[in-house]
Amino acid sequence: MTVYAEDGAAVKAMVYVMTAEHDAPAIPSRQYYGGIAEGFRSNGILTDTLEAALDETYSKIEKQEVFTNGLHTSGRA
């Protein structure tokens, strides 16, 4: 697929689109996350955004647990 960078340059990219039925946040396995991180590094991409996305996923899950259970149950402070 062709995507466009902020400067307007066309870039060929592989994309992953999550369907609505799988839109609930979930923590990736270490193996899956490690593979994605390795892909970032192999392509010269800093993993800062990947790490931020993982942190955001933890936050979303914590908020969901608080909303669903009425209390904090995830074990993260």
C-alpha cells in the first residue's frame, strides 16, 4: 500500500488494520512485541512510538478495568 509521509512523500508500506470486532485493547505477547520492535530497529525506526503505544495500551486496560470492576485490579500502580 502507498502511504504519505508528513512531507508528502509517497512511501510503500505494509499496514495492519484491526477490525471493529477486535478493537478492545490487549497486551501483546513478548514474542509478538519483540518481533515488531526488531522490525522497527531493522528498518532504522526508533522504538519510542512503539513503547508509547504499549504504555497507552496498559493505560486503556487499566481504565477499562476500573470502569468495569469499579476498582483498580491490574496490579500496576
